[in-house]
Amino acid sequence: MKLKTRLSVFLALVLIILTALIIVAVSIGFRNFGIYSAKEKAYVASNLVRDGLTSHMVSGTMDKRHYFMEKIGATSDIKDLWIVRSQSVLEQYGAGFESNNTHDIIDSRVFETGKSVEILNESWDEVDLRITIPYIATPECMQCHIANRGDVLGVVNMRFDITNTRDVATRTIFWIAVISLVVLLVVILAANYYADEYLQLFESIMRSIKAAHDGDFTQQIMTKIKDEGGKLAHFLNSLTAHLNQVVSDIDKKISVLIGNVYDIHERNPLNRVGVIVDSLVDIYNFKKTIESDRDKDEIYSHLLMISQRIAGEGAECALFEMNAHKETPILVDSSRQGWFCEIKGDPLVCADCRALRSGSAVFSDEFSDICKYFKNSAEVFYACLPFRMTGEKTLLLTISVRTREEIEHIKAENFRLFNYFEAARPVLESRYLTQVLQESNLRDGLTGLYNRKFLDEFIEHITHQATRANAPYALLALDIDFFKMVNDAYGHDIGDVVLKGFAETLASSIREADVAVRQGGEEFLVLLFNADEENAMRIAEKIREKFASRSFAVQGGSIVKTVSIGVAMFPSDAEKMWRAIKFADIALYKAKNSGRNRVIRFTQDMVKDNGEEY
């Protein structure tokens, strides 16, 4: 309902209520006035009757009293008048007129109590008031009556017709109602006339405020009023114009600051700025947190935690590290067990990843089989989001959900994920550089393979990665057969050539996700990631055969060397990585004691034969 209509209704209700109250008050007043007038006449008439009867009795003209009574009864508004004698008077003077002997309940009550009784009878056509007044004995009365002072000698009954008073009241009420209705119409018309401009001003202010609440600060307040109302409209117009300019400037500056990456479905600029500022504060706090992280893996863990929180409880997330010089990505953290992307048991190949190749996000709700590497693509929706950290490293976040609403939520929140990864990028660049510097101390200077220090520092990380990804490791302990004879016969220079050649054989035989370590001298260790026993034995044989097929030039000809290899599995052979490495060493010694140039798979009975407890 509009304000103008509400105001008219309010005024009408107020006037109607006032009119009703006036009518009720007038009605009650007229009624009370009529009754009061009748009572006054009754008491006056009662006194006249008493005094008149007393005079008649004293003068001895009681037989003439009916003339007197008729004259009193003829008074205006007295409809009926009669007197009822008490029992003592009847006994002393007899019945008198016939009416003097008729008693009813009201007469009896007055005789008993000595108090007047008033009875009002109302109907549609008349209003009748009966008043019954006691005739109390006074000293003058006791001169003629045998009675005590205060006895009721009789009662005077009078009936008044006050219908005329009610009719006057009804006509008065009618004219009051008519006049009130006219006043009501005049007041409403006057209020509408004088309040119309202010009501239009209020409506215009309401439209402007509602538009501002919805983010539109261009709605102006229109009015012709020149007084304080006009000044208020001018002030509010200036305020909204200023707000519009300030909010637009803030929105543009924030867009420049964040590089226009926010895709917020929010039309209200104030709400949009609020969302962006809140997100920037969260990102700032996140960046301050990861700046204290020890290494990139801890940062990855925080990135996955934030991604999981943004994606929702029902989502499953995984984070891959892609290196431009490596063929396959590395699963660095995951909220689920096992590989997230795979096909026929083989891990994802970087060159075949659509998200990495295109550099843009991939969502399966647009085309369910868009990625051949994603498992169970018919049962879930998934998103693959690439984030380039450096020229060589890219992080790939994969998210799977069960419903279309959840994948739409991830699309809407993609800008937030982007900004968290952008905040982490300079911190990760620093950690990548630190890692390069650390790796220079963790590499063997001769072969370029990892050294024993690397194994000591990162074995726990490798174990954690295997447990998190639910991926087994195959441990290959390798030893070049009779290597000491090469150094003794041909010198350490030739020995170094053989070691480099063997390192090349290892590098060409294993995957990028695998780790090759030179433990010292001619002893090496290979950790094959996510490899079962069959593949481990196959790769070990491949290394053995490939190395045996190489020849090394020496003075006066060439030489061929062989390698012995022991194979153990983690965690099927041992629950701890160091113990599995030791079991691979035991299998290696078994191979060397069995004639060398062979691959031996570790078995538990070798522990008993070795005579040591593990």
C-alpha cells in the first residue's frame, strides 16, 4: 500500500473513531440526562404528593384527594401515577382507592428496604422509566398515623415516558454522523492536496535509497518542493553522486591491482568491493603464513588445504607439480589415496594433459569425456586448473565432485583459487631457487646422481609421499662387479668413466619420477615409484643387460663390466623404508655370492641366512 493511501486510511480511521466516540458519549449523555430529568420530576412529584396528602388529611378533605392526584398525574411526561398504602395504614384507614391496595414485587422491596427503586424498560418503539419512592413517616405524620418515626407509610409509583428524549438523541446522533462524514471528506481531500508533494518526495527518496541498496547510485530524487524537503533531496542527491564516484574509483583501482581476475557475479559494487577486500585480506594472511613454511612441500600442503576448503567438504582434491623438462607430473599432495589422473595404470603424461597444453581450466560438465586420464568421469564431475609458477614449473589442481551444483560452485570460486596460487607464486619461486641450491649439494659431482646426503635428508619425505599416494616403491641395490680391479688395472680415470657410463645406463632406464642414488664407490640405489614386483624385476634386468652390452675403451683395447642387483619392495617386504633398503642390500649380496651379473629378488629366508636381526 502506498504512503498516500495509508495516510488517507489513517486519517479516515482516526476521524471515524473520534466520531464513534462522540456518538457514544452523546448517546450515553442523552440517556443519562433523560433518566436524571425523570428522577428529578419523580422526587419533586413525590414531595408534592406527600405534602398534598398531608394537607388534605389535616384539613379533613381526604375524600377530595383524587382531584389532586389527577392534577399531579397530568404533568408532562408522567405516564402513570399511583400510591400504595402500607399494611398499618390499611388497618387504620381502610383500603382507600383500589390502586392503594395493589402490591407488586417492587412495592414490597421498597416497603422492606425503605429505599427508592428505579426500573428502565427499553424497546424499539418506547422507553419507559418506573420510579417507586417510599413515603417515610415524619413527626408531622405521626400526629394522624399510628406509626413510628421512619416507618414506610406507603409508596409513590410513577412511570415516565422518555421516548421523546431518545428520539431527540437519535436525531442528534444522525446529524453528528453526517457532519463528521463531511468533515472526514474535507480533511482527507485537504490532506491529499497539501501532502501530495511531500508524499511524492518520500516515494522518490524510497526509490533512490532502494536503488542505492541494490548498488545503483545514479537514481536521483525528483521534487518541486523548495523548503526543507527540497534541501534534503538536494543533499541526498549530492551524497549518492559522491558515493557513486568513490565506489567506481575503488572498483577500477582494485581491478587494476588484482589484474581483472575476479569473476564475481555481484552487481552491487559495494558488495563486490567487500567480497574482493575480504578475499585480499585472506590471501594476505595466507601469504604471511606460507612465507614461514620451511619448504615447497609445506606450501603445497597449505595450498591443498585452502583448495579443499574453497571446493567444499564433498570435493576431492589433488595437486601435481609439472616440470617442463620432465615427461610425467609429480603428485605432491592429495585429499584421497592413489593417483588422481591415470589411464590403464600409467600416470599422466604432461604433453597429453589438456589443461597444461591449453593453459586454461578444464571442466567436465561441459563435456564429460573431455579428459581421457580422469578416472570414473561418468560418475563424477571434475575440474583441472593449471597455475604457472615459473617458466619451468606449473602446478595442476584437480578437483572432483558428485553434483552439477558443486562443479558450478568451483567455477564461481575459480578466481579465489587463482589468487591464492598467485600469492604463493613468489614464495614458491624462492623455495624453488633454494631447492636448486640445496640439490647442488645433494648431487654426486662425478655422476650427477643424488648422493647419500640426499637419501639421508629426503627418505622420510619419500616415505610420506608413498604412504599418501598409496603407491609402492621398488628398491634396487646395485653394485658394479669387480670394480676395484678396474681401478687397480687401468687407474681411477678409467674407473670414473665406468661409473659415468653406469650412471647414464641408470638414467636412461628409469622414469623421471624414480630416484637414482650413488651411495658411495661402485654402490648405487634406485627407488622406483609406484612399481610392482614384476615391473621392478623387468627394469632391473633391463639395467643389467644394457650395462653389460656397453664397452669401455682402455689402453690396448676395451673392457666390459657387469652389475649385480638386489630387489626389495616397500611396504610389502618391510614397513619402514630404511629396512626395505637393507633387504635390497641383502639380496644384492646374495646375487654377488651367487656368481654376480644377476638380479636377485629378496625373500625372508635371506634374513635368516644372513644371521642378523632386522
